[in-house]
Amino acid sequence: MHQHTARTDGGRPGAEPAGAAGTAPEPASASSAEGYEAIQHVLELAVARGGLPGILVEVRDGTRPWFGTAGVADTRTGGRRSPQDRFRIGSISKTFVATVVLQLAAEGRLSLDDTADRWLPGVLHGHHDGAGVNIRMLLNHTSGIFNYTDDVEALNRHETHTPESLVQIATSHPPAFTPGSDWAYSNTNYVLAGMIVERATGRALAEEITERISRPFGLTGTYLPHGGDPTIHGPHSRHYTKLFQTGPGAPVHDATELDPSVFWAAGGMISTAGDLNRFFGALLGGRILPPDRQRDMFTTVPTRDWISDAAYGLGVSSVRLPCGVTVWGMGGALFGSWSYAYGARDGEQMVTVNVNGDWSDGGWDDPIGVFTDLLRARFCRRSGI
């Protein structure tokens, strides 16, 4: 999960997402929330104390979903958030991209040891050497390539971007370190990975994600927008941002419509809580990748200056909670939309949460604090929820 510093605010419609056995999970009520009081309490605190506009969570135990919410989907109308809400998932997009790359590796269409120059000759130039960076380094953030979203001025020179222009911003800066010698989160890595997918398949990355993941696994609310399409297709909450200003009095802006081309393969996708639980449940449960590629994905390296107590694999991460339990998944942060999708290593228990604001007051430094408390409420109680 990475809080993009770009000041730039920053499809494929489908049927509404279904819950377990084709039925939508019911909104939280006094009866359906029995046993989930601790989770519902955190949701309400996130709004009442944290000052967030709205929050939703879907918890899955096996195939059984439970949905909870607090706050509003739209501050003008006061409408509540629903299980059908679609939202921008930010860096959780990286898990989808890494999955497609690993599927291509399983098919023998590329190798994780292939260099960037093998697929994208000359794209990494200047300060960066494409012959010294391989696909595995891109996927686990050990490439050292500069993170293009850290150059706000360059991003803001244009209203929209191509993947090539994003890489060009990165290559105008020196690398953070020699490839393979350290770890640093860089969105450029996944823009390059997305470009490699397109080069290897001859098709758009959005089409590969749809055909390989969204359609086979019934993720009907999940897609990567095409080009600079600023809209969220289907039912959705408004997305609100304070543009990194802090405090209850900071002005709030509506960032629901934005040009996603600045994030693309690094963070441009849209999904729902139910879809993310279904996807990660299948991924963690070994139902998407063959065993050898599954091992590749979940082989982690230490992280720095990122989520506390986290390690990073290939598009997925592990987080050790304060109680000692380790959960697996990914987080994402964009203007007005922060999300977590984490669960047990076997995928049988999953929690996906989204807030439609990018701040948090009341003792939480940011929404990650809220998310951690939710995961603790689900995974750290002795008596199972």
C-alpha cells in the first residue's frame, strides 16, 4: 500500500457482484451482526472518532460473507454504503498484474529471470540499465528503479499519461540502489510489468486481467479502466480527499472522477469488497496459480519504510499483527479511497475493507490504523468471530 504523493487526482461495466452461492451479502443489522460486534464497533469509531465519511467491510469465513458499514456513501445525500459499491483499489491492482505475469510464466511465455531489456529494449535508459533488472525484481520491488509518483512536478505537466511517459519520468532520476541489493516500493516496477504483459501477449493489460481473472472467477465488478476513463462504472460511493492536509478542519475535495492513466498497472483498478475477497480467497487457496508459481509469489523479502511488520512477495504482502498472527494480501491507497484485503494464508478467512476518505483523525495516523484494528478484531480474538 503506497500513499501516492502526486497531486494529480489519482472501463468495463459488468453485472452486479454476487455474494456466496449467488446471493448478495446482507447489510449489517442487529441479527446478522451477531458475533461481529467488535468489527462493527471499529467501523463506527472510524466515522465518529476518525472523521471518515464512510467505511465498509466484508468478512468471509469459507463461503459465508458478512457485510458491515458505517457512515455514508455520499455526504450530500446521506445514502449508506452497500455490498455492491465499487471503488478504486489502488495498489491492490499490483496483485492482479503479478498474477497475470506468473500465469504467463507458468505457460512458458516468459521467465521471471528475463531482463526488462529482453521485453522492452531501450525503455530503461539513462540512469537505469534494463539489462540488470529482471521481472522478479520488478514484481518484488528490488529493482531500485525510481518511483515516478514521487516526481509530482513532472506528473502535473500533463493531464493524462501513457505508460511510456510514466517510465520516462522515472528514468530521468537516478536509481535508489543497485538492482537486487535492497528494497524500495516503486510504482514504476508495475508499469513496466504491465508493459511486459502487453508485449508478451499482444493484448491490452485490461483484457488480460478480464479474461484470465475477472471473468473466470466471477469478479463482475472488477476491471482496469481503459486509458483515461475517469468514471467508475456501476454503483459506487463518492471518493473524498483532503490532498494530504491533516486535521478536522482541512478542506475536503471530491475525487470520485479522476484520470486513472497516471496509475494504470500500478494502481488503476476498480473492484468491490466481495470481488476482492473472492479473488484473494482463490489466490491464497492455490486455485489460480500452479504450485511452483504459487511458491514464487509467496516468497517474501524484507521491506523498508512501508507498512509496519510487513514483508513483500510478488504483488502480495504479509503483515504480522500485534498479537503475532500473520495475514496475507495487499493494500491500496488512492485519492479518496484506501483499501485493505488480507486473510489467512489458506484463503479460508478473508477481510476486505474500504474507506471513501484518505485521512483519519482521533488517534489514528491514517486509515491503516483503522484497518489494523479491524484485522485485530477478526484475527486476534481467542474466541472466533
